[in-house]
Amino acid sequence: MQIHQPVITTNGSVRATWVEVNLSRLTKNLQAIRAHVAPAKVMIIVKANAYGHGLAEVAKHLSSYADYIGVAVLEEGILLRELGVKAPILVLGGIWGDQLPHYLQHDLTLTASSVERLEQIDTVSRQMGLKAKVHLKIDTGMERIGVHYYNAHTILESALKCSNVEVEGIFSHFANADSSDLAHAHLQMERFNEVLQFYKNHSLPMPIRHMANSPAILQLPESYYDMVRPGIMLYGVYPTSEIARTVPVLPALAWKSRVVYFKVVNPGHPVSYGSTWQSDHPVRVVTLPVGYGDGYFRSLSNKTQVLIRGKKYPQVGRICMDQMMVNIETDSAFNGDEVTLLGELDGESISAQDLADWAGTIPYEVLTNINTRVPRVYITEKNN
């Protein structure tokens, strides 16, 4: 396998806490998704630093395999253009008025979420002598951004009057596609279909329709329309532990650290801030150079586990900003030993879902919370 240069180095070597990203697994995951949703196109979602995997490297690697790229904010789109990414890029989030010239200058597709914003896009693009490419956002039940489905005719009619705007796409977003009860998801699709009827009624060409996020790809094949938007499942993580795993994907990220200190802790001697844990017998405790300053949640204190030499051990005491302690009882570990915080080792594994369950959150937050001070190391496997 080939290892790409890490993002952050210290004195020429990788920091003792790092993330490994398997680019070959990302490719395979995308291929599996594409095969499952065909003939629908695929927009890969790389917002939030590509779900913690590293926006630049992931987007550059996958851009030639994807039909479209989705980001959340303008800055993400500009960065990809500056890196030479040529694929179409849709900025999914809201727009500030004074940002509009930057979208047009960098050939980014805009989300038009209101009549006022659409008209503003048309005005600015006319002033710049450019044509803006937009996707209309319809709110079918998320109540975040977008024109309400029952008022959607206003933006559809307005778009017909905008001479400097090309309505390339129209989309909505599911609120509950990860649920075992899909009634609300089906209701959202019904509302979206009603909005789409406008184009048929007026004998207009249909824009690219897209609605399916990761949960919908797994559970709602009728929601694929013309394009799907895989996010977390692209990275090999399922949205919930209960959801049907109808597309085989594998985690592309492993989070690792090293033992940097070893000590014997006597009974009655509490460990870390707040003295929340102590043993009633002598134990061996090792220290790892990772903490909540790296994105390893403090709420995992005294709940989480790590893998050392293929065996799971409990973390003990409060997790600090930059360090945490692990109880290895009477086993052995040495300074420099590799530790797996998230990933697989010798048949054992700690998943993003495991960490989410212990922290009382969701896998999305586990991945996107990994701080950028943690270097990413990129791995490609031969014959992939």
C-alpha cells in the first residue's frame, strides 16, 4: 500500500495521535453506492472536512468518480476549486448576499431557497455578465431552509422570469429517513412529487431531482429520483445501528494513538481531574496523548474503550484536553505501542457507533468532531 504525506508533521514524523484514511475503501464504497442506485447519479457529500476524513484529499481522490460534489458552505467550494477540482459543486447551505460574486467567480452551483434570494442571484449574475446555475430548495418537512412545498409555485414561477439563472436542479431533504417508521418520509416524497408536477403541467423540462441522503439510499429506493446524496455511508459508516444495511460499505477511517507513559497506580489513588475513578488494587495505567482538544469527547470518560495489542481496555478517570489514561490491569504495554481509538485490530473493533453510544450522540458527530490538529494519513491499496 501507498501512504500519502500526512497533513501535519512534527519534526519530520507523524504526531503520536493520528487518523488513517483508506482512500481505496472510499472508492469501493462509492462504487457500491453507484451500483445500488443506478441509473441515478451520485453527488458525494464532503462537507465538514469530508466528515472528518479531510476535505482536500478526499475530494481530489473521489472527484473523478462522482457526478457531483456537495458542500455546506462557500469556503469549502472555493477551496476545492483552488485545489483544481473540476467537477460540478453544489453549495447546499444558505447564502449571504455579498457572497454571490464569489459563487459565480468560482463556478459554484447555488442553492436558491427563497424567491428573494433567487431574484438576487439573477440580478448579480446579470451585473457580472455571467449565468448562474442554481438548484431550488423545497422544504417538504425539515423546516430548515427552503421554500415551503405549499408555496413552491412562487419560486418556480419566479425562476421562469430570471434570464440569468439556469435552474439545473430541484431538491429537498428528509427529516426522518433513518427511522423504522417511514410515514413522514413518504409524506415528504408525496409533497415533493406534488411540487414537481408544476413542470409537467407547464410542459417544461424537468430539472435534476434529488432528495435521498444516506438513510434514504438504504431504505427508500423510490426516493432516488435522478441523483442521490450519500454522506456518512460514503465513509463506510451506517447512520444508525438499527438501519437496514442494504449497501455493503466499510469504514475508511481509523483513529490511532500511542502509549507515551506507563505507571503502576496503587489502590486508593484516584486518576485524573475530579478523582472520578480509583482502583481497589494495584493496576497498570498507561497515558495516551489524545483528549477532548483533539475531539475525543470528555463525555466518554470512564465509559469508552481502546485497543492495545488486539485487546480492549477501559479508559479511566476524566479525559483531559490533551491526554487520557487507560487501565491495562496486569497486562503489559510499552511506550510507543500503537493504540486504536476507532477502527479494527486483530479481529476486534471499536466503531463510530460504539463511540457514539458511549458518548450519547450519533456517529456523524463522532467523525466530524475529530480536530484538524490531528494529522490525517492517506492510504491507498495496490490493485485498486
